[in-house]
Amino acid sequence: MKILKYIVVILLVVIGFQSCKNTSNKKAEVVYQCPMKCEGEKTYTEPGSCSVCKMDLKPISEQVLKKIATDEISDNSIFNLTSKWNTEEGKTIQLEDLKGKTLVMVMIYTTCKAACPRLVADMRNIEKEIPRGLLGNINFVLVSIDPETDTPEKLKAFAIENYMDDEQWTFLQGSVSGVREFANVLAVKYKQISPLDFSHSNIISVFNAGGELVHQQEGLGVDNKETISKIIEITTK
């Protein structure tokens, strides 16, 4: 009987030790990265030195790991497009440079006298309904479908004229091919019908911080409650 008790005690000790060992191993899991990020966001599971600058690898926090995961681009992201764009401020960017914020995007042209003023009004109405505390995490982007006319200077003047010159607003002028490619992604159809006039779809698109399309609003002056709700939802996740 005593021998049986000893066996039980030994088994319990072994199980307890193994459990502690497993817990210890979980706590000991550390991810390392070069402090100079010579290899971008590449990480290592073992300590050592950077193969480029030879500095010691440093352990990184869970917050950094989450950011690295967020920075990954899915196959469905518009950030895979490599076209170049000019902003109303005269900067040259790629769509990937807009990563990290909710994007509310529409395609217009500044000489439009019919649908575009309504689309601009819809964008402003949506922006007004967003809680002020969230605007820093949202970018309202207007892409010109007439890049030959809508220079950065004209887009800047248009932004000021329409009270859309705050930090949360961005206007983009691309190449003819870049605009066409982007329109195809958004399922926006447009056609030039005279030197300064286009027929086009009236669609406002919402993308998450990773550049994935999550919602579209089609039409002019439509009820925008669903669009606003979706913007707030993905921005507060």
C-alpha cells in the first residue's frame, strides 16, 4: 500500500514539474529584431546579431508584433497597386502610403457641374457625422478621373473652395493608366464625352486600414447611415 502511495506521489510530482516546465516555456517565448531594422520587419525566435549591421538583436513587445501583423498586406488590398499618385500638396505617393487608416474614397473631376458636386456634398455630409475623436484615423480621399486637367494645383484650389483642406482630406492625381486601373478595382465606370466632361459611376467606397474594400455606397444623395456606421465600426476595431 505504501509503495502505491509513493508511486502516486512521484507521478503527481512529475506531472506538476512537466506542467511548470510547459508554462515556463510559454513565458520564455521571445521574438527578436534588429534595432536598426536593416531587414525591415523581419523577426527571429533566437537571440543573436543582425547579419547586416552586426548589432545584437533586441526582444520586441507584443504591441510591436501586433503592428507587424497589421502591416501585412492581403491579396485583396488596394495597396498591392504600384501606381504613383500626386497629392494636392504636391507630394508623390503610392496607395500603400495611405495604409493604417480607414479610407473613404470617391472618384470625381473638378470641372464637373452635375454629379460630382453631389458626390462632394455626400462626402462632406459623411465626414460631419463621424465623431471628432475618430477623424485622426480616417482619410477621405478624392481621386480625379481627369488627371490631365486636374493638376495638384487645381486640386488644392478645389479643396480650399469646398472646405476640404483639413488633414483628413486627400486629393489624388494619377496617370491615365493608373486611374483606369484603380477605377476597375472599385468597379467605377467612366468615359470622356467631351474635352472637359465625363460620364461616370457615382460610388463612395470604404476600405479598412489594410486597404480591403468593406463597403460601397452607390447613387447621389442617398441615405448614408449604413456607410457612416461601417466607417465607425472598422475604425474603432
